[in-house]
Amino acid sequence: MRLGSVTAAAAAANLTQPAITQGLGRLEAQLGLALFDRHSSGMAATPAALGFLPRVEAALGQVASRRVTMAQLTAFVAVARGGSYVSASGATGLAQPSLHRAVRNLSLALGRSLVERRGRGLVLTAAGLRTARGFRLALAELAAGFAEISALQGLAAGRIAIGAMPLARARLLPAIVAAYHRERPGVEIIIAEGSHAELIEPLRDGDLDLLIGALRDPGPGSDVVQTPLFDDHPVIIGRAAHPLAHAPHDFAQMAEYEWIMPARATPLRAMWEAMFTREGVAPPRVPVECGSVITIRGLLLDSDCLTLLSPDQVAVELAAGLLATIGPPPAGMVRTIGLTARSGWIPTPDQRAFIDRAIAMAVQTS
């Protein structure tokens, strides 16, 4: 792309001209279109090549070495994901000796130890963890490039992987996905559920494209960027027949009951503790830490426990009269819901359309 001819590229890459020609030929066959227009004075990049180049450059930047082969890259990623050569062999169909050899040669090429034995198990070294993340992000860039080329050919091959945190799973994400699917039915949508702590590393590894849910303050790091969508106002929830549901009460009385709350590292738990502290009341006992709305709902219906949730998360139960809000919404109780993505991430047109749909629907909701 940079030099405009096979001869110049062969010299710069320290490869033979036939190797360059064969490599381009295989790539064009795989993509199903031409990347260059050949003529007597050289080679001109096609629009497909111009669009694909930034993805390839980003992938090579993540690999950060000209000594790495694709076979070594895919073998090491498989071992890193599977946690063993046995699992990697089952996932890839490659023989374990081939995987051993590929990882060993990769370690030699990079000049650093990538894996080490721990008893019968296998763990990545610190360098191995960094390398695995870079390789995963490289594969994510290439996958995005292939999807963009398929879109140029009029083929529906887009994909978006979303990490859904608890609040987003109630109403927001289903509404966005339903509307988006109607607009782009050919795009594959993958949703992984979990807490922020469970989803942030897959996002950093490139296994997820976006997270949607409560944003962190402060943010999780400079390697990710948070985009606010709207503010959510949690309320105190209990069963409809709770002793405090229809009687005057204060925070001291609410502190006499047990509460079900998410883990201490979550924004909602921090707001809950601050809510009592502002009133000069010690936060009550939390016998059950839980982030699953389904589980919390079941516990509330069968006890006098209380919790703090968004009304959207239990809208059906509130409408059916099974659960009730315990008094007015607490003053100053607000959390920001939004999108989290990797810094520098370049979404495909399909992924950009999903983000635009999420922003538009959040504006309508607010």
C-alpha cells in the first residue's frame, strides 16, 4: 500500500516478489475482491484496500513484532483462552505438540517467557498476559476489517458483542436491541451478562465491543472511555405487604430491617451507604450480597428485606402489586447509565449504528 509496487514491497519486507504476489493473491481470494488495480506503472489501491489498511495497521501495532506468524498468534491466543494445551487443542483442532511448538517458537521470537507450569496447570506470565491482550485486540481489528469489506460487497456479516450490566438488562438493552435488529437484521448481536468487574477485562481484551450499564466514578482507567446516556434514580423496594410500605417511617426504622445489596465495589452500594450516613444512621446489615434482579425479587417477596433498585428493574412486579416503593425516592440518589468502550476503538459502521441507536433511545427515555 505504501510503496505502490511488489518490487519495492519485497525489498522493504525482506521477502521475495513471488512471496508477496502469492500472499496478496491468497488474501484477495479470501476477501473475495481485488485490493489493487494492477497496471504497467505500478499498483493502485482499491477503495476496499484503503478501508482495510487502517485495520491491518492497528492489528500490526497490537502484535508489535514482525517476527510473529499468524499460526503462532492464533495458537497462543487459543492457549491463553483455554488455559491449557488440551483445551486449546479441542478448540482449534490442532495437535498439542503443534501448539507447544508454536508457543515455544513465539516465546523465542519475542525474547520473553509467555507461559509457565504450575503443577499440572498452565499460567501466563506477566509478559504473556500483555501479549495475549495485544493479540486478541489484533484479531478483533482484523475481524472488524473483514466485516467492513463484507459490507462493501453487500453481505450481512456484521457483529457486535455487548457486555450487559444488571440495570441495562431490564428495559434499556432489550429495547435498543429490538429496534436495532429491525433496522439491521443481518448483524449478529452477542450479549454477555455480568457485573462491571466481570466484563471490563473481556472489553479490554477485545472479546467485547461495548459495555452498557452504570458508569464508574472515577472511571476504570485511561484505556477505556465512558459515554453517559441518561441518569437513573434508584428507589427503596420491598414487598407490597412490607410493614413500612404504607406507614410513616424514617431511616432509623429502615435500618432495623435487613437489606439485599450488590457488592461493596459497586456504585449502588456506595450510594446506599452514603444515604444512611447522611442521615446519621449506621448502614444496616446486608446478609445477602447479590446483583441478580431475579434473585433479589424472589428474596424480597419471601421476606421483609429491603433493597435499592431502579423502578425499571422491577416494573412488572410493581405494576402487579407484588412489590412496592418504600416511601419517596431518596434525595440525591442518582447514577449515570452509559456506554463503556476501549480508548481508540474504531467501531465498524454496524457498531456505530448501534451506538447511535442507543444514544437516540436514551434521549427519548430521558
